[in-house]
Amino acid sequence: MDHVLTLIAAPGGLTPEHTAEVRAALRALAADVGSPDWLAEGEAADIPFGAIGADLASAAARRALGEAAVDAIAQPRAERRKRLLVADMDSTIVTTETLDEVAEHAGLKDRIAEITRRSMNGELDFRQALIVRVELLAGLDVAALEATWAETRMMPGAAELVATMRTAGAVCCLASGGFTFFTGRVAQALGFQHHYSNELLIGDGKLTGRVAEPVFDRHAKLVTLTRLAAENSLPMDATLAVGDGANDLDMLRAAGLGVAFRAKPIVAAAARARVDHGDLTALLFAQGYRRSDFVTR
């Protein structure tokens, strides 16, 4: 069978009844369906299938699962184990939007967070929204960046995702519409080999209210994905991209496996694969890693 459907839930949240319901839904579409292969008991299982495509299988699985807190990712078996990861940072690899948290130190979090929300949902141009938000922070002491970093937390599963993929020989890169101040620290903490983002301009220990050009936007994320694939002699089928905002969509669509992670509605609706319930280890299960294969840095 040339495709696989991976069901993923929080530990203890995936039952044999879930796999049976999904297998029945696939059979109703005249698919060839194999037996479940449990990657982690009660947490993740592969269901091999053939004769129908990944999009049709994913949709059928989600209908069968209904309101169950179970994610379903269908894909071809070929090139399933990815050799390049390009990840968004804010609300993906870290739990917060770092610019919004910086804004709290200026008493502007609500105002800036609303612009962020609209930008990430595709309602505002990303470049212009970034410039406006940074302008509002002109004069803020750089100590606010350090304070924000001290409060920044990694998304559950982020450490395992990067360490496991790197141990398997993959290249891992952060591609963020955020700022180098944070991406450099996250990259060092988790072991990303590369990080690309925007640079906040600073003068006399304060934010100038400007960002260096060119702005690292959705097109730059796509370019980063395709360039790193070419530099490492990888087909696009061997790439994995993950993000949550509208500025991630181009790279999600181009990657061999593009995953919308707890994403904004416009992104979740457009992405071919999504994780709504699991943590970032879902991306390892989607590649066929077993829980016993996971590595922690």
C-alpha cells in the first residue's frame, strides 16, 4: 500500500475504537486498508492504505473521528522520513508571540496583539503589520527583550522534534517573521543549525522603532525552504515545514509535508496536514518514528 494515515492523540487518547472507525471510513471509499501499526500505545498509530489519495483519506478520517481529540495526517509512504525541517518560531516552536510579549513592557500588548492576530490570519499585509508594530515600540529599552526571553517557553515536543530529526541526519532551520534576538537563542537552546528572521534596529540601548530591510516575510520563508533543499541536494518531497500563521502558508504548500500546527483558521483550512490537538512530537509520529525512537537534547 502506497499511503499511510497516522492517527495521533495525547497519551491515552487514542483507542482501538478510533482506528476501527477510521478503517471503516476508508473502506467505505473503496480503499485498500491494512492493520494498525501502533507507534505508541494509546497515542499514535499508522494505518496503511491505497487506492485513494491523501486528501480524501484525511477528510474521511476527520469525519469519522468527529469531535474526538485525535489528529489525522495522510501522506505517501515514499520520502516519509524527512531530511529537512523548516519551522516557524512564534506560537510554533515557542508558546508565545514574542513581539506581543515585548509590547507588554511598553503597556501596548493588547493593541499590538490585535495587529498580530489579524496579520497571522491573513487579514493584514505581513510586512506593513510588522513595520507598524515595531514603530509603536520606539524608545523601549532593550532590557524588555531580555525580560521577554527569560519568560519564553518552548512548545511541548519541540526539543524532541529537533533532537530526533538531527540524530537521524536531518537539517533543522528556524524561519521566523520574528526577530534574530529570539531566533538565535531558540536555535542555540534546541539545536537548530540555521535561523533566519528579522533584525530589530537598536540605538543607545533602545529600540529605534525600525526593522532592518529586507523584511523576512512569507516569500522569504518559501525561499529559505527551497534554497536549503537545493543546498542539501534534497527533493522537495523530503522536506517538512511547520507553522501557524498566514505568512507560513507558502512554505507549507511547497514542502513535502507542510503541517499547520494549532493554526489560525485560514491556515488550518488551507494546509494539507494539520495538528490541532497533539504537541510537536506529532510531527515525529507523522514521519513514522516510534515513541521509543525519540531523542531529547
